[in-house]
Amino acid sequence: MSPFRRSCLGRRNSPSALPAPLLQFPRDKTCFLSKRARMFRSSVFVVALISCAFPLRAITVPAPTLSTRVIISVPDQKLILIENGSISATYPVSTSKYGLGDGWGSLATPLGLLQVAQKIGDHAPFGAVFHNRRWTGEILQPNTPGRDPVMTRIIWLRGLQVSNAHAFNRCIYIHGTNEEKTIGRPASFGCIRMRSSDVTALYSQLPLGAPVEIVQDRLPKASKMADPEVYGFDAPASGSGLRKDSSQIKLASGPRA
């Protein structure tokens, strides 16, 4: 029987019968992959050292000012803009349909004192659709069926108290919504939703650093809240920038709506 025939019958298909270069290849490949793994681990270690030596800069937010501020009432589902001690505008809003809180994954609206940390969408058109805080190029008309994106403007909030310390990392915004028909009742996934026309107006009036208080009380009919104590600004902040618990914040006295 010829060598070719023996090979076709499978009698020379054992590993011992394979040519030397073919046997060497798996060993070479294993060695190569092992070297690559060691190089990868070394690279990760170097990157970690650099990250520790040069940490990312924290977001700088101006100090809160009482000249312009916002109060959002959960029972009223309304937002009031206060300028120089007087109510300059009132807008309907929607808070979370999952209730109130600041827990991770809760989809709830946090209560207490917060601050405008970032404003996104300066030149975006009315109805602009945002994904990951970037305009996608799409524009929607209000109440377009089957859509529920963040729209028009984003006012990103940072919590100033232990009770809302996760607000910024949870991406709690005041923003425009396509679901304008739900404005006036709890319908969001944690954020404060507004009509696109309303959030555009608020965006232009609300500076970075402005305080935003979300409360469980009804809104006052008029405001003379020039005293910093009303917002807890008389209490010193901790090293993390957080202030006293919202249950200790003094609310304005006076008639309620």
C-alpha cells in the first residue's frame, strides 16, 4: 500500500506523524499570547498609576446665589422661578412616576436642595433630540407617538445634601420632553420634565450655580425669601460639599396655594 493511501485511511493522522513545523506552531502561538497578556497587564498597571497621579478634575460650579432660584413642588407639579425675591414665572412640570428618593436604580425624583451644575443645548433647535447629552440631529414635534427622548434643553442638577447626593451621577435633569400631554402629573423616570417652550425660557433665565429646591409642600403664592437661612445656606457644607439633611431645611412661611 502506498504512503498516500495509508494517509487517506487515517493511519498517519496521529500527532506523532505531523511535520515538525505544525507541532511547533501551537507552542509558538501560546508563547506569543502569553507575552501579549503580560504586556497588557503592564499597560493597565501604568495607566492606573498615571490616573492616580493625575486625577480627573472635578466639575467647577459657581457658588449658589439667591438672586435667581427655583422651587419645584411635587404636590402641585409646578416650578416657580424666583428673581430678586419675587416670582417671575410659573411652569407646569412632571416629576417621577416612581415616587421620591435618591437611591441607585430607583428612577425616583430626589428631594431637597440642589444646584444647576451644567447647561446643555445652548444653540440646539426647538425639539432637538438628545442622547447621552448630545444632539442626535433629529428634531421632534411635541407628542410624536412612540417616542420619549430628552429634548430641547438640559439643565443638569447636582445635589447639595446627603439626601440627594447621587443626583448628578444619576443624571437628574430639568429637560424638555416629547410627552407634553403628561405634563402636570408624575410621569418621568426621575427627572423634571417640562414643555420645550417652557424649558427654553427657563434655560435662558437660570444661571449656573442657581439653587433648585424640590419640596413636598405646596408652592407659596408670593415669595420674600431673601434670607439665606431659608435655603440652608447658613449651614456650613461638609468636605464633600453636601449640606444638612432636607428635613432640617427651613421653608418659607406664608400663604399656600
